[in-house]
Amino acid sequence: ADVSASAPDVKMGFIGAKTCKECHEKQYESYTRSVHYKKSIKGPQAQDACETCHGPGAMHVEKGGGRGVDIFTFDKNVDPLEKSAKCLTCHDTTPGMDLWDPGVHKRNDVSCDSCHDLHVGGRQKPRDPEVCFDCHRDVKIDANKRSHHPILEGKIRCSSCHSPHGSLNKHMVEADDPRELCFKCHADKRGPVVWEHAPVEEDCQSCHAVHGSSHARLLLERIPQLCQNCHDWSRHPGTPYDSTASFTSRFECLRCHSAIHGSNSPHAGGLRFVR
Amino acid sequence: HGEINAGIRANDFDDESARFDEYRDRSDGLFGSADILMDSETSFLGASVENPALDDQYYNLRGGLFGLFKGEIFYDELTHQLSYNALTPAAGIGSDVLFVPDPVPPVSAWSDFDYNVEVKTLGAQFTVDTHNPFYFKASADQQRKEGIMPYGLYNSGTFKLAMPIDYTTYNTLLETGYRSKETTAALIAGYSYFDNDFDVLTLRFGGELEEYSTPIDNYSYNFSGRVTQRLPMESLLALKAAFNHHLSEADFSKYVSIASPEADNEFDGDVRYIRGSAVLTSQWDKMLDTRLYYSYVNRENESDEITSITGGTRTNHLFEYDKHQAGLDANYRLSKVNKLSGGYEFDATDRTREDAEQTFDNLLFAQLKNTSLDWMSAMFRLEYLNRWSDSDYSEETLSGDGLIHEFFTPFDYATKDRYRAKVAFEFNPLERLGLGLSYSLVFDDYDATQFGLQKDQRHELYADANMQLPAKIKLDTYAGYEYTESEFDSRRFNPGGADPTLPPDALNFNWSEEFDYDFFVIGSKVFIPIIARLDLVLNADYQFVDGNIDFARSAAAGAPLGTITEADDYYKTTAGIKSIYKADDQWSITLGYAYEKSNLDDWRYDNFTYRSGSVYLSGDGLDRDYEVHQVYALTSYRF
């Protein structure tokens, strides 16, 4: 057969979408509402419809149908590489997909259909963060904690910070570096400042749990414990602030060291971030 | 097609707090949302509106021609509520000059104000993506932050006062790229500018004037490029290079009471980052794939060196570093249902920092995934990290208080061994039943540290389930438990007493603490079809934190230190019930009730007083608890 012929029914084993619809009406209806149905989008789907992804259906029909009987399905037990390969036939040149291979998702058996529901009308974009939380349970828990970024409130999406389709950065961060990512919203911390606090200049995550924390300000540990994990000196830095500490000495280091992300003061107190 | 929702709600507060309004506006009155998408064979146009006129309103207009371009304009407001009804003796709240009378008036004469920051972002993005190999993307946004944040100041007394926030950040990004089946390339350029309207915060305490720095005006350029090339053996080589240039200017002439150390009254900040990455992924055959990678970061600090005149003679340190990271990992399919993964990563960091000059990390991991049962998958992972660090101190030259550096090591750079184990299961025993279960343990051993963090461990247990029960009842539930425990040793000393071998006394002694936290969360949502067209949805979530800190020191140093039994102790309960009546396929009406209660107990706030000696607080940590009942009605129209 001439596989380059324009009519779908002359390709080897292809039966056309109308035949599929006879048994899979619900899936067909959702397909017609999807972007994939748009004839103006060039690609094999404009011609092959259902069989673009599911493969030729003749044998499937001949054998009387049945789940996975001589037809490609996107079921859980199907090799994720094979499933993604179907999508990448067209989408390997979609902007942002160039780093799919080095990405963590591909290497951990996440396939396109793990996140994208292709038979939902109108939009194929995943529900973010719900879809991400299905696998990243720890992040879901963190996002629920007392101190958190506004992920559950819908003001930050997982994809605001991460590139789910792959990245050369750790954790598939959507920036040249995790700090550069933080600066998108927190440019006040970018500096350069006169008096630098070295951990701030190296990694925000030295002190902050980015998805959420049981401690205020998304801190890894409460203050003063967090500060004392790095600082000891004469008098107050090394003093144990136990339950017998006086009221005035209970309060946290930031009561005086407010410029903890770096100070611009010409005063020498900037060195200790108190100016 | 789309959906329009409009509703009305009312709250009844048993206890009110800014925490209830954090990131959201749930005020009494009307609320709603709309999401509309129109499309044709060739184009689409969509619009979304959420919570119009409220403090968390969001608007989005998007559209495009399929196969040609798409664009989006959005406006988003975020409300960051920190604390209501804080108190202050200062006048001038909201400005950059605060006046506190000396003597400080009694608390009853202080004025109240709210700590909050409103964030308003206006942005747009545009993508041209036609059927030719080239594409183009552009995005820009402006973010405004206005409000008041707590700020601690020391000036003949300690004050917690109101820092005015008036920030504007402009971000722009341009990207153009080429793609083919074999090769892709992208060039990206970005510019960001941050402007703070308040350059200096001034406190006048009686006749005394003190000045404090605020976030510096700054701007940033970044340029990056990446290339990917498909190679034989189903390999892909990806290369990336990036240059980020951060610049800032501090105008010291704006400080009246502090002498400028520079003739030109300026500090010019100039920090440059050069980054490079290379990754080679290969699919050797159906069984084996590998990833080989390397990345490099260099931080070069060309900022001005400043030597202070006021408050002592101090020179700023220009912090720089180099980081190298290289690794190899591989996935090997032992069989169709067993996949073995393993890898090694080496990190080396060299810093211009005395207490952590060098760090070398060796990370090893192994992971096994099994899918031999149709209804279950299992994953087991082991990870080992060995970190070796070195300081730049010369022990012979350490003296006085500095002698403590011979014994104390900062936790995030300290030499340590880290062990991590994780096991995870996914169960699908029935078509409409899914269960997930995972447990992980992380243990850090800082065995080379004398003073500093000694050990910490973390246990995480998570579970979730979703199922469809008879009568089309759906249940989604999740639970999590985390336990963290840390051991820490340190030394309290007065000047001259850093040596830990000195006999202990009331002011010079070694001490230790153990802190542990239990965190537990559980939540469920049940969907129950009552009768045709009438559904009931129930939800309930509960979480708590229980923190404890135990201290110990030698009896010769004094009485035993007291355990803190309320360390960030917290609980939160949410519950709700709503009924949804679908009048037809388009119209539905929802009636609902929601309940939230949140409570923080922390030792720090026990017997809180705004004024104690020369300490003047604003109570910004007090406004934490709330209990709210909410009723609402919502009508929805789908088309």
C-alpha cells in the first residue's frame, strides 16, 4: 500500500476515526474537542486521527476489540519510553522539549500521559499542582505546612519554578541556578551588597525549605537554633536560650540582625547585619 | 466553552488573625470566577477571572493562531498578611523616617498598625512558533510590592519597628531558538531591574538619629545559550553556557549620621556568574541507558571594597567561589519488570571563606524498581554522601574569641556522612482503587565536628488513597508523619574563655541540646451522590506539630537548663461540607459551610510583653490564632 497517500483508509491497517468512534464514542468526542483535532495544526494527527497515537486499528477490529488487543494503549503497564515516543514523534521539536532526555522525569519512568490527560476537552495542560502531588507526596505535605509558598492558594504553580519537560539543572529548576530563580520574585535579596552573608550568596536553601516548613519564614529550623548551627562567639551567639531564659533574651537573632540577607550600610555594624 | 461562578459568603470569627487572610482574601460579600475559552479551526481566545475586586484577584487574557503564535496578558494580586494590630511607640509608620519619643511612652499610648505586603504583578508573554525550525519567545512583567514588614533595630534599646516596603521589579526575557529532529539551539537574554523607593530607614529616638540600610537598588543581565545534538547510539549531547551579571549602587550620601568611607559616596556592587553544563545521555540498547554530566559555576566579585569609618574600622569581604560537579548514572533493565539504577556524583567547591574554604562531596546511589505485579510497583533506593570540608584557619594563629573556630564547624559545610534510604509502593489492586505508601530515612553524622551539629535524622512516612466505592462514592485521603531529631553541641563563653578545656563556670561552659519535632497531617475528601442531580462533598484536614528542645550542661556551670516543650507547637483543623445541585447540564447551585481553626503555641510568646527594660516589641508574632466559620452559596454556569 502507498502509505504516503492522503486518504487514511488506504494506509496499511488504518481504519479511520469513524470506525473507532463506533465503539469508543466517549474518547472520540473528547478527541474532537482537543487541540489535536484542529486541522490547522500540521502533523500526522490531521490525517490519522486516533491511529496517530494508537496505531493502525484493523487487527484490533478484526479480533473483536478488547483492551490492548492489537492496539497501542497508554495503560500503566506499558513501557513509559514507548508511550512517550508516541508523543515525541511530533513534540520532540516543541520548544522546551529539547532537554527531555537528560531530564529527571524521563529517567524515572514518567511518560507524557503520566501528567497529560489527552482525552479531556479543550486543554491538555496538567492540573498543577495536583498532578505533581500525585508523585511528589513530600512536596504536597510541605506545601500544607504552616509556613509555605502560596502553592495551594494557586498563586505559584510547580511549573513556575520547575521545568517538568527537562532541564540541565538539579531538580529541573527553571533558571540558571536556584538562587536566580528565587530572585525572580525576591529581587530585593539579589544585591550585590556591601556586607555579604556568605550562605545567602551561595544557596538560599542553606536556611530555607522552599516548599514549606513548620517553622516561620520557611526556615529549616527555628531561630536561634538555625543561627547557632553556624555561629558561636563570646556572649550571646553561644548562649543556650532555654526555657529559663529571661523574656528579653528569648527573642530571636533577627531582633537586631535584621539585615540578615546582606547590609548596604556604610556603618561597621553592617558586618554583623545590624545596620 | 467555559464556566462562570458567582457566589456570596459570610464569616463568623471566634478568633481573628491575619494568618487566616494569608495569601487569600476570604472577606464577606461577593466572590466569583470565570474561565472562558473560544476556539475555531485556526485560533483560540481565552479569558480567566478569579476573585475580582478582592485582594487576591487574577485576570488573564490569552489567544493565538494555531501553528503561528500565542500570547497572554495577566494581572495578579497576592496578599501577604503577617500580623494585625501590632503596636508601636513610633510615629511615621509607612514612611522611611520613624520617630520614637525619649522617654518611650507607655504601651497604652502606642498606636496600632498592620504588618502586610500587597504584591501586584502585571505581565505578558508572547510566543511565535510556526512550522519552520525557528521560534521566538518574549516575556515581561512588573511586580509591585507595597506594605510594612517587621524590622528589628538596635539604638540605645532594641526596637521592633515597621519597615516600609515599596519595591518595583521589572523582568524581561527574550528567547529565540532553532530546532530540528537532530539539532536544537536556543539563545536567551534577560534583564531585571529592582527599585526600592526607600533607600535608608531612619530612626529618631529622642534627639538621637540612627540610620539603617534597606535592600539595595540593583539590576541584572543574563545571557545564555544551549545546544543539543543527537548522536549515534540514541545519544544526546546537551551543552549550556550562561553569564549572569548583577550590579547595584548604594548612595552613601543619603546617610546623614554615618560618615561615608568613600570619596565618591558610593558603593558599586558588581558580581558575575559564569556557568557551564554538559550532559551526554545514551540509550545503549533497550536494557541500558546512561547519563554523564558536568557543570561549573564561578562567582567573581568585582564590587567595591569599603572600609567603614563609623562604628569601627571594618572592611567588607568580597565573597567568591568555584563549583565543579560531575557525575555518571545509569539505568539497567534487569528484566521487563526490574530496573536497577545507580550513580556517582562528585562535587568540589572552593570558596574565599575562612570557615569553609573547600568542600568535597562524594555521592553514591542505587535504586531498584520492580513492577512484576500488575497491581503493584515497588521502589527501593539507597544513597550515601560523604562530605569532606576544610577551613582556612591556621590553628597556630587563632587566639582570643577566635580560638572557638578551632572547635566549631558550621553545619552546612561540615564534614559528614549522610545515609538515605527510601522505599515506596504504588498499589492498584482494583481498577478504581489506588494506594500509595512511602517511607524514607535520612541520617547525618557529623563525626568530625566537636562543636556544632552532631547528628540529625529525619523519618518521613506518607500514604494516600483514592477509591471509588459502591453507589459512585469517591474517597480521596492522604496522611503524613515526619519525625526530625538533631543533636547539637556548643560552648558559651565570655571574651577570653573560648577554650573548651577550661573548667566550667557560670559564664563559660560547654552545653548541648537535642531538638525533635513530630509533624502529623491527615486529610480526606468524600464525594457522595445523594440523588440524581444532588451531590454532597465532605472534607476534613488536620495537622499538628509538637516540638521539644532539651538542654544539658555541666553542674559546675549552674542549675540545669530548662527544656522547651513548646517549640513551634501548632495545630490546624479544616473541615467543610457542601451540597451541589445540578439544575441541568449547565446550571448548578452549591451551598456550603467551611470551618478553620489554627493555633500556635510557642514558648517564646509565653507571658508576652511589649516592653521589657530597653526592649520594645511590636507583637508581630502574637497574631497567629484564628477560628472561623464560613457559609457560602455559589451558582455556576457551564457552557
